[in-house]
Amino acid sequence: CNKMSVDKKAASNRKKKGKGIIYQVDELAASCSAAQSSIKRSGYIETKNDREPWKVMYCILVEGSLFLYRNSTDAEPTTHVPLKGLTFDDTVEVDRKYSFSLTKGSELVLLVSVAGSVDLEQWKKDLLVAFTLEEAEAPTSSATRAKKSSLADRAKKNLASKAAGSSAGQKAVKKSNIINEESLNALKALIKANSGQKKAEDMEKSIVTVCVKAFLLIENRTLRAEEFLPADKLLRSSFDLLVKIYHGKSRVQNPKIIHTALQRVESSLKEVEKVLLELLGPHLQAKNKFKIATIFGEIADKDFLFNILNDNSSKPHLEHLVTSMEYYTQFS
């Protein structure tokens, strides 16, 4: 591999830090040999074709090939999509906001949904290059991927996912006050104004599911609350900066200055995403890892933040969230 390759030391460091970071080269990418082509992208996406419904898959983009796996721990891809000569269309009408189609002439090859607008732009850029390249071999890993999760591990994840989605699990979280319903409703209203009703409802479900999962992992002593402190510190920093931008935006004449400041918020929130994925990833199914990515793909998008800061029709909801962020950073 070339610039995306990593040596054994880097791979070892990554093992210590954890797995599951969306769109970063993971263990599978790290294990590719020097003879293999460079890995351009990797991470969880949703895919669909004419014969099957939407499903979350782990993907690796290598030169003119897109490889799809059921999970990042799988040894072999389930699907290989040769990309040379295909066409990219992000105006396709589907029930996913950040989506695009891959077509060959008039034939649909694959529908893809990614976490957010930033990811969509990056995919477009990388695929337009990949359409001109030859096929590549699938990245290989060490013998039969010894770290592939066992049946017991997968059973635990399935049970935990069912618990996270159950009404009992959600009631337990509400009772614990981990989720402030008024603040969640305010965020939902802002997302609805910017991205539509369905996106707002999907985001609400994703946030509740992830919070329930984290709560249950702490309650069951699988994780300690203290392990979330790095994410909490980054979240406080993000909120603090966002509050300052909100209170100071009226004094700023050049919108580019606001965009630059929101870029810092976006970067900070993306770091929260990485920390949470490292911490929760080993305990989550692929679909829930993708939910974390979609949450931050929306709320960590600087364009989304800029839009809600300047949408007077949503001002009461924004003011409520700002007040909540101020309280969180000062008193929690």
C-alpha cells in the first residue's frame, strides 16, 4: 500500500486505541500487503439494490473497486463492485437524505447512503477518480481474521441491541435523566426545519438508541462512566464554542468568519464521534455504529450549524438548546 498504508507499529497502536472509527483505515486496511493497491476509503455505509432492502455494510474503496463486507471483522467481502465506467448521481430520489446511485448506462448497480453531507462530498470526489481506474484485489488480512467476533460475542451484541430498542430500556434512560426530552425535542425541531420530518424522526430514534446502549453498558458494568470523560470534555468544549458563536454572531459582518469558527466546532464534534466509536464500537452491531456516524454527520456539519444559527423561524428552539448547552458546560 502507498500513503494509506500503515506499518506494524501503527497497527499495534490502533489496536490499543480501539476499533470502529468511521471512514478511517482500520485493522483490515492496516493488514494489506505492499503489493496491494492503496485503500482510499473504509467505513460503514448503507447499501441497496433492486433485489434487496437497505442494509448496513462495511466498505473498502480500493482504486477501481468497491468491496462490501457484513462487518469490519469479516475476512472476505460479500460483494465486489467494479467501478470503472460507472456514473455517480446524488440527485437520485430515495428515502435517505445523503444518498447516491452508481449506474452503468441505464442499469442501477447500487444505491448508497452515507452519514452526512461532508461524507457525501468526499465520496463523490473519490468515486469520480475511481471510475477511471482498473479493478483491484480485495485487501487481505492475517490468517482467517483471528479477531473476528465469536458467536457468543455476536449474540451479546444482538441481545444488547434488542434491549436498547425496547420500551423498557428507553424508559430506564428517561428515568435516569440522561436524555433531556425538552432539549431533544428542540434539536428535533431544528433538524426538521433543516432536513425534513423523516430525518428528524430518524435522528431522534438514533440518539435514544445510542444513549440507551451506553446507559445499559454502564449499568451492567461492562463500561465505567469514567471512560466517557474524554468524550464529555470534547463535548463541553464544542458546546462552549458554539454558545460563544451564537452570542457573538450579531457583531460579525463577514459570514466567512462564522463559517471558520463553525469549522472548529465541526472538528471538535467529530472527535467526540471518534471517541464514542472507539469506546462503544466493540459492543455495537454494524447498524448502531452507523447510527453514531449519522448523528454526528448531521449535528457536526458546519453548514447545518450555520443554517440553524440564521433561521429566525426556529429561534425559540435554538435559544432553548443554547441555554441547555450553557447549563451543561457550567453545572453538569
